[in-house]
Amino acid sequence: MDNRNFSIKQLLEISACTNCRICAEVCPAVSASLDGELSAIHRIKGLNRILKSRTGLFRKLLSGRGLSDEILKHFSETVFRCTLCGNCEEICPVGIRLRDLWLSLRQDMVHSGFYPKKIDRVRDNLEESHNVFAEDNEERADWVEDIREAPDHGYLKDKAEIVYFTGCVAAYFPIAQKIPIALAQILDRSGVDFTLLGEDEWCCGFPLFGAGLGDHFQQFVDHNLKALRKKGAREIVFACPSCYQVWRDCYPDEFAISHVSQYLLGLVKENRIPFKNLPLTVTYHDPCDLGRGAKVFDPPRELIRSIPGVKLVELPDNREKCNCCGGGGNLEMIDKKLSSEIARQKIEEVTGTGAQAVVTSCQQCVRTMLTHVKRNKVPIEVMDITQLIHSVCLHP
């Protein structure tokens, strides 16, 4: 293997690491596992060793063999035991773009043949079913059936100004389906001309990057763009931060895009969503992809503060410093125990605020935190911001 999976800039950035070890101090995987091999500094050292073993004098010293399969297999296991939260990048004093580097590293590991074989399921599910869970894609909008008095068209119109891109987690996980149900009712009652894509919606492709399978991404871009153009829409609304981020960063700039927190805030400012009073103390969890990834921090907080009676108390680590919930980076699939331990630490931080509920803006964060809360009978509510808005919406 050569080093073609890395840009020249990335290869230069690696050498800028000062070995300060600050990244290890903020890594949720290291904190939860107490395993320093999961830290960014260990990963960079391992990557440097791999890159050097492939070229020049170092390869000659290794008699042209490169590193052993055993070493590469062990290293790859540490590479994929990461939530891709970006905390290490946020704190890096020399500004190395570590999250993008980890994505390139995962792709390199896949191309080298050293990766957790569970990753193959991501590729197979997406290619066969066009969603990450291998569900029937014709059932992507079946959650609409749970809406009382849903319109006859089931929010599947031939044409509309707005497309609500549901995302795989909210479409198929019962624990997350309350999010699209709430959002569809809010949009409907606010007079928004919107449609779903239904079975024409394919996965946004984000999971492919996390799995090191970026080579398979373009077909999802092409299909989803074609489906959007067919609807004649001018804007796409996402409740999933990962979908939002990948559209923002990797799709052509053809449609206006909004995260639901931004879009709903606009409706509130237009007085299209009247609120009732709700005496509730909440804290807010910044999703990694929406916060550190897309730098959307203020709209969710403005929405929460606009609700009469609701009091917002911040987490000790918030905004750019917000701790990951454990649900990202395909970690749950690779190491469920580690993902659960990160979630436990997150909920401990949440309950320490004294809040009655934790609000977030991500269906995967809701699923991860709510799963831990239910299994361990923690007395706190977990909800998406769409569910909070729906609960105080005065529309009939």
C-alpha cells in the first residue's frame, strides 16, 4: 500500500504534532476505557510508523516487508474504537484537522484489509437496502402511520417547497421515530409546504465515511439529488446533524439547507408557532456533528429560551467543549461496551446539573442517551428539540 488515502496537507500536519497529550485528556473513549491506545497521540504515532514503513529507508530496514499483520490488526482496532467526536481537533494547540485525518486513516485501513469485519455490514446494507439497518426502504416513511389524523397523502407530495430529509435512525428506530412525528406535525400546523421523499430517500452516505468506505459515497449523492430535483424543492430541512453536515460539506451547493433548530427558530420569529407555558428545567447537549462539526450552537438555545416557563441550565462542558454521548463513529457497532460507558459518563454529567430533562438536536444522541436512561432507570427525561417544541405548540 502507498499513502494515497492522505492529502499532502494531512501528511504535513502529522509532523506538526508536538506530543503535548492534551488530546488524550479530552478523549471520551480514553476517559471511559482508561486505555491510552485510543488517544489521538497514540494514533498519530502509529500512523507515522505505518507511513514510514511503506517508503524509503525504513522499508529497506524492514527487509521490504512493512509492518506485521499482527501490528496492523491491533492498530486498526484502536482506530475504529473512536466516536469521531472531534474533541481532540477542537483542543489541538497546533490546529491539526484530526477528524478528517481519522476518516482518511479509516479508509486507509479498509484499503489495506485491516479493519473490523463488522464494517462490511455497513457497505452491504447500504448497497442492498439503501439504509444502514438493512430495512425495506419502501418502509422509510411508515412512521407517518403513527400520526393521528395524518393527511391522506401521508406527507408524500409530488411537489413542495421544502423537503424534510428524515434520515435512517429516525425512519427506522422506534425510540427515535417520535422525532419525525413531532416535526411533521409542527410543520403541518405551521402551514409549511413540505414533503418527504419516502422510499426515494436513500441514506445521506455519512456512515460510509465513518466506516472508511468513502469510495461508495457518490452513488448516494447522485440518487438523492435526483430525488430532490424531482420534487421541485428549494430547501432541505434535517433533524439529523450528520445528514446536515454531510450535505453541507460533500453535496453540491444546489439547495438551501437548514438544521431543524435553525428552521424552527425562523418559524418562531415569524410568530407561526405559538407556545404555551411549560415549567421545566432543562440542560442542552450539543451533538458533535452539529456543534463542533457545523458550529451550530445558538439556534437550539434561542429556541429553548423562547419557550415561556422553560429554564435552561448549561452543562459544565458545553458548546465546543461538550462531551460526546457515545453514539457516533459507528462505535456502538464496534464496541458496544465502550459506547455504553461513554453514555454513562454523559448522563452523570447531565444529572449533575439538576435539570429535569436533557434536550438535544440529534436522533442518534436521543437514542444513545435514552437507551442508557431506560436501562438504568435514571430519573431524567431525554428529548429532541423537536419533541420539546411539539409539547408546547399551541396549534390544535
